[in-house]
Amino acid sequence: MFALIIVITVEYIREKLYVFSFLGVPYNITIYTGNKTNAGTDARVYIVMHNNKSSSGQIFLGKGKFEQKSVDLFTIDGPDDLSPLTALDIGHDNSGMAPGWYLDKVCLGEKQIRIKAINSNEE
């Protein structure tokens, strides 16, 4: 009976370590919505994280945020295989009554990320 308890404990620890290994790398992402009329969005905002070999897929950041002149902070656990990041896409699903959005800037940790509109020549 004593040996069986030890085996269960070791298996339990292995299982917990296995789950912990999938927690990933934490990234602090700060999103600044601009200060213009109707700058906020009702749409679901997402990011896609990239490195040279793979991408995360869409990670939705939450509904009900991203109002005019707001600062929204998120901590995202990115997969280990995406570190180091080489690019970060941000977008929305165009849902809701007012999906338009004026994104001012995005910071990853302490660094500001350059924003380039996909359908424009502006940076």
C-alpha cells in the first residue's frame, strides 16, 4: 500500500509538470485606442503572434474593451515555440453594432510596435 501511494504521487507530479510546461511565455501587451470620435469598437479584437517558423492563430482579447482613449493591458501566455516573437498582428472580427476602431499604438512589454494599416500605404 505504501509503494502504491508513492507511485500515485510521482505520477501526479509528472502530470502537473507536464501541464505546467504548456503554460508558455508570458507577454504583456498594452493596446491604446485613439482619442477620436467613435474611436472605440464593439468588435472582438484579436492578436496573432509570429516567429520565423510558426504562428499562434487568433487569440481573442476580450469583449467590451477598446473604448475611445482607453488603455487595455493583457498578459498572454504564448507557446514556447514562438519565442522570440518576430511579428504581432492585431485585428478584429468586424462584429457588433460599431465595429470600426481607431488603434493608436500597441506596446509589447516596454517596446512600442510600429503599426501599419493593411489596406493603406500609411504607416
